[in-house]
Amino acid sequence: MYLEIITPEQTLFKGEVDSVLFPGSLGDFQVLNNHAPIVSTLKKGEVKIIGKLNLDSSVKDQFEISDKEITLKIESGTVEMNNNQVTLLVD
């Protein structure tokens, strides 16, 4: 699926990923390929991204990178998933 992460200042990432785990306002949830369409608000927490991401060097410091996943800490946000396109708007 295609993930796009956008902040008010810049686009942090655009590209293919395997799955994403979100801190939803009503509980954590994960999206995978072919997930049903969804729109959700997000609370303070960590967005965990699984897949081979090629992060631009100018934004790498905003992510925590490990062997298994990449984590982005957020204060709040909104996510929309439709037709294998995930748009994540974060603060």
C-alpha cells in the first residue's frame, strides 16, 4: 500500500509500505493492503511502519529506525485509508 505522511511544515514520506499501526483515539489499530476504507482521528503516541522505507536524510531525525519497524512519534493527527492509499496528517 502507498503511505503519505504530511505535517503542516512538510511531507515526511511518500512510498510503499507493508503495514502501519496507529494510535487511534478509540484504541490502536493496524492497516494492511486491501483494508476497508477508514477515516480516524489519532491521539498522542507512536505510528509504527513496517516495510522498507527510503527516508530522505532531511527527515530521518524525526523517525526512530530499528531492524523490524520505523516509528514516528505524534501529538495528534488524522488518517484516511482508501484504495490502498494511506494519507496520514500529523502534528
